[in-house]
Amino acid sequence: MKILPLTPIQYSAVKNNQSPVKNPIQATETTGSVGIMFGYRDYNINFTGRTPEDFYAQDFNRENMPRTMKDYLDYDYVERQHIPPEQMMKEVFKFIELADNLEDVKNIYPKEDLFRNLHENHIKSRKGILSEIKVARELSDTPLLKDGSDDFGLYLLKKIYMEGKTLKEISKDFLEKDISEEYKGFITEPVQYSTLSAYGIEYPKLPFWKSFIATREEYKKFFVTLPKDEYVPGVNAGDKTSKHHSSIKSADKTPEHEKEVKRKYNIKSHRKREIANDLIDKKPTDMETVTKTVVKRFGKGDPEASFIVKYMSPIMTVAAERIHLSEEMKAFAENEQVNGKSSNEKTMFGRFWKQNPELLKNFSYSITDTIEMFEDIYGAGGNIGINSDLVPVTKNSTNQKIIDFVSPEFLDLLTYTQEIEPKRNQKYEKHDELQKQWEEHFVERYGNPESVTEEVQAENGENLIDEFEGLSPEQILEIEAARNNAKVYTFINDKGQKIHITANLDEVLSDELKSITRFMPTKYAQLAIRELTKEGVISDKFKLTLLVSKTGQVLDDPRLYSPEDYKKEYMEAETLFRIKHRKEEAAARTAMADTIVTLGHADVIDPIIYKFSATGYKHLIEKTPGITSKQAEDILKEAKPQFDKLYDEYCRPLSKAEMNKVEMQLIDVLLHYDTSKTILTDNDSKAMINMFKDMLKYKTKRQAFKTFLDGALEKYPYSRSILNKNLTKAHRQAKCEELMETIQYLFLMTAEDYTYLMTLLNKETYDRYKDGLTPEIRSHFDTIISRMDFTERRLFMASDEELKQIAAMD
């Protein structure tokens, strides 16, 4: 037994709510979510398929972002580079929520240049949205916003810096969602840049903002769970923190090392990157060359160069530890030896970095971030003298030469860096000892595999020869197949050669179904595999044809299906399964469609998605520009947890309140139905929806329709999906059309026994649209009408005019 080498699970970083003096290196794990990726090209950078790390790696993004964001990012770059920009912006500017006005915002973010000119509006505008708001507020005491607030300037600032919204999006949110109902229709002008200027509000710099907006939706899949009380540099929330949000860290509770103190050293960012490159270019033992390079960059006698040279070794130790570089290199070196490769240290380093480019990039970031941490904790220095061994000088010290005076916190950091390598070596020694113990244990218990004698091997071979003596190869194959619960199938190819295929047909079918359903909701996939593999559902002829197709052979054999018949049998079996489990099938495909629409760009996802079966979504994603088949699979694989979650929700029975909401939503969509934007393809469905649309104008018919829905929706709890507030108008109509198709199926299947359902319509409406029905469905309707009793027929014969009069009387 071989114990696996010690390899890292996740890169490390400073955990922000703990003192780096005691434990500067703390591993954290980040997780994301998935979505469909769309390309954007700007400043010669193509963002398709990129990650937040790539975003921050661009100078024009990093240097042009709001200062508070940049300080937050730089405080722990290695860890925080994984946070999507939209999430980081919301985290950084969440303290705006504590402000009562714009002046409060300036006090909370005293260093944020973009907030420097904030002020209340003193402009007497005669036109535009500010003028409309002024008049509206003079006529009413109702707060401007639904949440009860009245500060429009603060609202605009929150929309930009807490929600990352564009001007157009802010106007839409305000006029459609956030404005008090009393002012809807009275205030109609959009928000303009002049509106922002009236409050001194500025957007972030254009290079950053364009990239931010272009990648905003794509990066949502990378959203991570941030630690509670995440430290945000430069925030002065004061007493407002405890007053409003006790869960947000207040400035007066910030650990001492995180509070802003005067720094003696503050090396520029580009210099830190240059130092990182110098350190990476050389092997670890070549510090003398690196020292000369650093001094040359800064100039002889430069104090910043002296600081780097003095603490270069501990900086490198911490930077390497953060990304588990030692473990990675150890595993690489061991693998090199196993493969018989030998080289000097420099050559080995070259191969290592070539095979680990991502690790190389993270090492560079780790070095710059560690330098920042050392500068921060060093602060203005201290009064504890240390020597070149980086330990305090006492009267008993052998080395009495003091090289620096440091604070207790910085001394603790240096002590920690000196403990890293010994502790790591202890782990290696413990690992090697355990490896030795296990190897001795297995030799003692099972013997040494190398000690098996040639006589034993020969004896085993003779036993095999005795067993199969006198048998043909085909007979031997049959025996071995039977032992593995399989059979041998023999065919003759077009060259007259025999081909033997050994397999268990049931396992072949099961494996194929697992492949087909691997991206579907887990419970639905399990149901499909269980039902379709039941005896008699799919024939052995189909299974055998499937087996042969896996070998790539094209054989002419009566035991095999033609491609057409093969496809036909599977489609029939799948269709019967979907009809039998209509509720589950609808829940599965709707869960998948809703996830894809939500995680992708709803404006480019065709509403026809709601007509797809659960097996069709991979093909749909592949059609998206820039998405390969492999990427489509990755998207579905990562989205599967969301599929599972929504599937469970869409299978859960509807509550009475939910059913009422679904019915109201469905009726509203049908009343405003746009026939030009339909996803329906068959004339029967189009004609029936138009019938219902005309009838729902009348109260009596609307009530009858609602009563019918009460019974129908119980069978289809996935209908709650139309309540999603984030759906576009086109997608909402498409979902309602798909739901109506399902309900109409129920209508047609039950109408023969319950003819009163026909009273949902009247004869005049039926005659208006019946020519659009297929002969089969039209005949079905006529049969239902002929079976009506007197009361039902009377209701059915009521004209449109009579229905109007009844509605007027009500």
C-alpha cells in the first residue's frame, strides 16, 4: 500500500478576521456557481471564458477601480482575486446602507475619491425627473420610494455602488419597481447624467466600468461565500454599525494590526511586481543575485531596497507557504525521479514552472501581497532590536549586531516565518514513518509479492491449461463471459470475418441511459433509468443494436434494427415514460430551462427553450456563439445542483396561495397575449389559446376557467415557476404558453367525460377559431358539443353580446 504524497488541496491566504501575527497563513476555500459565458472585447482583452482572476490581472481594471475596492483587493490579493467584481463592489460599499444621507456616506468612506463631491441637491430644475419629483412631493406626503425612504440622491448612489447598475437599469428599477405606487404615471422621466451631477454622484472610471458591465453576468457563477465581518480598509462606519447592522464589523472593533497606522515603507505596486519577477526568475539558493538586482532597481542606499533585502527570506517563506509551493515542488521532484529524469536544480525549476503556469501566476501575486503584509505589520517600526538571525538581541546573544528595531507584532511575524519549515519537515518525517510502518505491516501479513516462486506461477498456469484443454477459443470465451454474467454475440462482417462481442445487454442499456441523463436532475434521471430498464420496456433487439453501435461496426444482421427502427423504438419508450410521469418530466425540463435562463443572458436565450425536453439543453447551449461541446457539458455539470434544487421545488404540491397567484398570472398573460411572439408550433394550441383569450374578457367565463385551473394545476406543481419575478415578458409568455399546452391536453383528455368543461367557451368563439383546428381535434370538439345536456348547451350558446350584458350587470 502506498500512502499518497502530501499535496495541497487549496491555495492559502491570510484570513482577514484573524491576526496575521499569530497565524498569517490560513487556508480558505472558495466556491462558485455556473452560467453561460458570452464574449466581450474591449481594450484588446477578450473576456470570454475568463475568471475574476483574469479581470484583476488587467492593469486598466485594477488601476481604474474605485479606491476602496482597490484597497480591499490589495489587502489580501491572493485570496480576494477570486471574488467577482460585482460581489466585491457590493461587499466594499455595503456600509452605504448605514448612511442616512450623502454627507454620512462621505464620513463613512473618507478616502474614496469618487464620493468627495457628494452633496444634497440644490438645483432648481424646471424639467426632467428632479422637477417631477419636486412637484409630486409638494402634492403628497407619501415617501418617494416603496421602502419608505425619501432621499433620491442616496437611492441613486446605492444603485450604482451597491448593485452595480447602469443609468438605464436605474431608470427601469425606479419607474417600474421602487417608486411608490402613488407616483407611478406622474413621474415618468428617466434618470440622466445631469440627475447624478445634481448630487455630485460620479460613476467609476470608464475603463473599469465598461469591463465591469461586460463581465457582470458571466462572473455571477463565480460568486463565493465571504467570511463574516470581512475587513474593508478605509471604512469609518463608527457607531452606525452597531446601530443598524450589528453583524458588520465596526471600525472601533478592528484588530490593532488592521487599523491604519503610519507606515515607514510603502513600496509602489509596480515595484513590488518587479521584485516578484526577480525572485521567481532565480532558484531559491541564488539570493545573492536577487539582492543585487533589487538594490540596482531602487538605487544604492535606498531604505526600501534595504527593507526588502533584510526581510527577503521570510517574505519568500510566507509567499511560498501561502500557495503550498514546497508540497507542489516535492511531489513534482518525486515524480521526476520515478520517471527516471535527472537534472540540475535550475533545469528542474524550469520544467516545474512550465507545467504549472497557474501556480507561477499565483506565486507572483502571493509575493506582492506578502510584501504588502510585511509593510503593514512593520508599520513605523519599534524598539525591539533584532540581529541578522532575525531574533531579539539580548545581553546573552552571540550575535550582538542590531540590524533593525521592530514592534512586538512584527517580531511575532518573524518568529512564525522561522517555524514554517521545521513544522513542514516534521509532517514529512511523520508521513515517511507511517509509510514505512504500513509497508512492513503488509509484508508481514501478506508476504512479499516479489517472493512468489516460479513454481507457484507455473502451477497456476498449468491449472488454467488443464481447465481449458481441448476447448475452442469460442468455448473458452463463452465460459469466461458466463463467469462475468455476460454473453458472447457473434457476427459476420462484410469481409466474411467473425466478430465476437462480449457484454451484458442490460448493463449496456443502463450505461447508455446514465450517459443520456447525466445532466438531468438526479431524482428524475434515477426514475428514468429505473423505468426504462424494466423488463419488457425496451427489447433485446434494441439493446443488441446499441451494443454493436458502441463498437463502431456496421453489420447487416437480422438480429439488429435499422437506424430508423432503432430510433423509433427508443422514442416510443421515452414518450410513454414521459406521459406516465408527466408531472416529473415537466418539473425536470422546467428546472433545467429556468436555471439556464437565470444563469445565462435571458435576452439571448430563445424562449423556445421551454419547448425542449430534458435531453435537449446541451444542444441549445452548444448553439450559443463561442460555446464548445466541452464547455456546454461543463456548464450543465456545474449547474446540476441548481437543477436538483429546482426539481424538488417544482415537484412539491402547490399551496392554495401559490395556486391563486399562478392562476392570476396565467390569466393576465392570456388577456394580453401577443400572437406574434408565440413559441407554439401546432395550430390546435394556437387556436385554443385564442379561444381562451377571447373568453377571459367576461367575468363568468373567467370564473369558470379559474375553477377548471384549480383542478388542473394540482397535477402540475411546476407551474409555480411562472411566478419568477426576473422573467422577461417574452419568457413569461413562453412559459405560460407551454403550461397552457399541458393544461389543454388535460382539457381534451377529460372533456368527453366532463362536458361541462366546454362551457369555458361559447359557440360564437368556437366558430371563430374552429377552422384553425386539425380535423381530428375539431371532430373531438364536435363530439363533446353533441353530448352536452340542456344546461350546458344553454351556457355554451350564450353570444358575446349576452356575455357583455351579464358582465355589465355585475
